[in-house]
Amino acid sequence: QVQLVESGGGLVQAGGSLRLSCTASGRIFSSNVMGWYRQAPGKQRELVASSTSGGVTNYADSVKGRFTISRDNAKNTAYLQMNGLKPEDTAVYYCAVRAAAAFSWSWGQGTQVTVSS
């Protein structure tokens, strides 16, 4: 079993910044992928950014240059630094982790990010 606890969401004006944190506990494989997904009302959940335990990162085109994912592997913690926020970034943001060789993700409870115009 894997548990994920997210924090850092909130309300911010357009152009502002937020930093999300996610700490994983339980059965965590040393070789893993941690990611941030988001789901806006009426839309499908989408990948925002991911990072392997080896430091390989991947970003959605819509957030490239504005968001940065980072990790502290010793703490099983991932961060998502979000700069230049736009109203279209408003969503529930979910942290997720999976073993590098696996396909299924374990999910956090989600944290709301609201960007006002």
C-alpha cells in the first residue's frame, strides 16, 4: 500500500505562483515515477508533469516553461513549482506514484488550485 499526502493548493491571482508538495509513504519502489495530474470540471484528468527517481522529467506542453517538478528522493517527496499561473490552470491537482516498471498509479486525495483573472 502506498499513501500520498499533498499540500500547497489555494487561491491565487493570474500571474502568481504556488508550490505543491507530495510525500509518499508505504511500499515505495526505489525506481519509481512521481507525477502531478490535474482535472478541471468537466474535463478528463491530464498529466501535468512527471519525474523519474533518476531525474528524467516530462511536462505537458501547456505548462512547459512555467511549471517545474522536482524531487527529494530521500524524503519520497515531489514538488510542483507553478509560476505564471493562468485561469486555465484551475483544477484539482493530484499527486501520483508508480513503480518504474508498472503501469498503475497510486493517487493522492487531490488539492484544489484556483487561479482568478
